[in-house]
Amino acid sequence: MQTQLLPANEAGIAFAARLLQEGQTVAIPTETVYGLAADATSNEAVAKIFAAKGRPQDNPLIVHIAAMQELEGLVRTVPAAAYKLAQAFWPGPLTIIMPKGPKVADAVCAGLDTVAIRMPSHPVAAAVIKKSGLPLAAPSANRSGLPSPTTADHTLRDMDGRIPLILDGGACKVGVESTVITVAADTPTLLRPGYITKEQLEQVLGEPVALSDAILHKLKEGEAAPSPGMKYKHYSPKANVILLKGSQQAYREYVCQHAEVGVFAMCYDEEVSSLPVPCVVCGSRQDEAAQARRLFAALRECDEKGAVTVYAHCPKPTGVGMAVYNRLIRAAAFQVVELEAAKL
Ligand code: AMP
Ligand code: MG
């Protein structure tokens, strides 16, 4: 299959809408990452997403809408908490899990009786949804297991020959996938951290939000994942990524002691000048939003530059940093070196 890369102008958006109505897949820009979209009401269309990505069938997809009225039929009910969150954060990078309605194709939810819904704020994503008149199932547009794409070029590298069209809407502003919260159970629970933080969700809901264990820790063998995507190895470049936890000084000392050929540092802007190995920067230490925006491009850059081992300076798992930590620790397959402890 020939993959076209078109600018996300009126003609491109109209072409994308037509392909989607015909049951094809199209990669579109969103504010989080590039998404691989298809008609969420068609099992056949959705099957093409799983095939193009090589995504395990039991990992459900997020359905994207452009207006609140479109929820009808997609969800069975809109719980009060979901309504509050939608009012506060939609359109935007928040996905809410609700009871599944009859319109959603079964393949989207991988057999679950809940459905994940998001209203993206990116004007191109919104325009494609409106023009097609369809709710769009859209996971990140990477090959399963690789870092999510934050530019049309990254998307092309993963999807060339596998899908008919990619719309180029420039670089994604948020850079990590949406925050996922479930309100389908009694206690609202964060399933995946993102740009919208736990604290922001708690403020709007007026109650504590629980943290799914799988966010910061590796699931035990055989343990059920509340969000199936959490159980897979994820976001991994070819290079072996290892997280180093500790102060700036401890990080520098460790990298200096291990500065062999093929070793790269994934570090903060402020650290570059003191490190003796090639560096891939991930933004300023204090600027968690910049780190989130840069993260996936930085992981891809490590492979492009031929890194064998990447020592990444571990971020604090709070605020937007929790999203960065959650993605990095999966990219590192949970390999973490506690530097201060390593010194003892
Ligand atoms: P992606 O679209 O690639 O960002 O992945 C979607 C994420 O949402 C995955 O981690 C899924 O496991 C999660 N997800 C989608 N639907 C549900 C659902 N009904 N319940 C729990 N998690 C879900
Ligand atoms: Mg994904």
C-alpha cells in the first residue's frame, strides 16, 4: 500500500474524512501524540488499526469525539463525575472510562464492558471527526511497543506502506498520551498519568483519586491490569535504556564511570556540558511540560544516533513528571539504578 503524507489543510481533512467513511485508517495529529484513526462503530475498520500497529487484540482503544452530544449511544450513562471532568478538561488531553454503549464496535473495547472516551482539542483532529461524522477509535500511531510518534515524520517511519494517509499537522504540543481516569468503579482511579495531573483531577472532583499500582510499578506475573495497555513493554527504542535515580552530581559521576563507546546520556539541558558522552536532551530540569513534549522524540533520537546504552536521568514522579516517569520506566523495561544506594 502507498502511504500519502498530506498537509492538514481543508483538502487533506476532506480526503481523510472520506477514507474514514470508507472504513480505512488515517493517521491524524492530536495535541497529545499522532493517532491512528478509524470508524469506532465498525469492527472491520477497527481491525485495520490493530493490524497496522501489530497491537495485541486485548488492548482496548480510545474513542475520540468532537461534541458532548456524540456521547449518546457510545456510553450507557454519563456518571456525574465524568460530566464534571468533561466540563473542566474537554476538549483536552483527558480520557474518561465510562460504561460502554451499543454504538461502539466490540473490537474497540477488547471485550470490556467499559469504553474510553476523549474529546481532543487539536483543531485538525476535531475537524476530521466533524467532517467524517464518525466517532474515531485512535490509539497512538506507532508500531506496537515503539515510542509514540509526535511528528508526521515519526508516524511515516512506523506506518509507511501500512496505511493510506497521514495528515501532517506539525509537532504535538503535549507530547505524551492522554491522562486516563476511570469513573466506572466507586473510587475514581488514575490508570495512566498525562499532562492533566492527579492534583488537577482531585481539585475538580472534590475527592481523592486513587493511583493504579501499574503506573509506577511493574505488574507481578499473572496480575490483572486495570488498564490492559499497562501490561505491555512499551515506548522502547532499540537501545537499552536504564534509569538512574539520584542527584545531579551522582548522575554525572555514574555516567563518567560508565562512559564507554555507545553510551549516551538522556539528560536535562543543564547537565549536557558536564557529561563526557553524547547527550540527548529532554528539556530543562524544572520544566516538566517540556520534558513530556520532548520525551518520545528523544527516545527515537537515541536510536537514530546509534546509542547502545542510554542512561536516562530519572524524573520525579509528581505532577506532569509522573507521566514522563511512567513512560520512561517502561522504555527502560523497569531497569532502575538507585544511585545513592549504589554508592554505599
Ligand atoms: P493508546 O490509545 O495507544 O494511547 O492506548 C490506550 C490506553 O487506554 C491503553 O493503555 C488502554 O489499556 C487504555 N484503555 C482503553 N480503553 C480502556 C478501558 N475500557 N478500560 C481501561 N483502560 C482502557
Ligand atoms: Mg499507544
